[in-house]
Amino acid sequence: MAYVITAACIGTKDASCTETCPVDCIHPTPDEDGFDAAAQLYIDPDECIDCDACLEACPVSAIFAEADVPSDLVGAIAENAGHFA
């Protein structure tokens, strides 16, 4: 089970989560091409190790465990995975 970044990240992109992720699975980071153009950040579900570090770091509560994504935000699961396809 991976973590998922939802719409609350849109326009915020605080990037605290990218600093705490031990496997660097959250992109784009502030130093990557595309950061300014991206509406939000995304978690690569194939790289995520389910460590909770990003969940605690997010100041806008945009991150959920995949199983805990609210029903009105489930589209974020495919959106995060699709970013890395």
C-alpha cells in the first residue's frame, strides 16, 4: 500500500514531504525541472515504502494511505500513479 497526495496539495506544493521521504519517491522536488509547472506533488506508488514520514510532514493534510483516501478523492490514486507512467 502506497501513500497518495490529494488535491489539497494543489497550489501549495510545500515540499516538506520531499525532504522527509527516505526513498525520494515524491516528485517533482523543488530542484527538479517541472516543479513550477506542476499543479501538485505526486508519490510514486512503486517506490513508496509506506513509512509515514510524508504524512506527518504535510502542512495541509493532503497525504493519505491509499486505503484511507476519502471516497470523494479516490481519483488521486490513479492520478499519482499516472504521473509516473
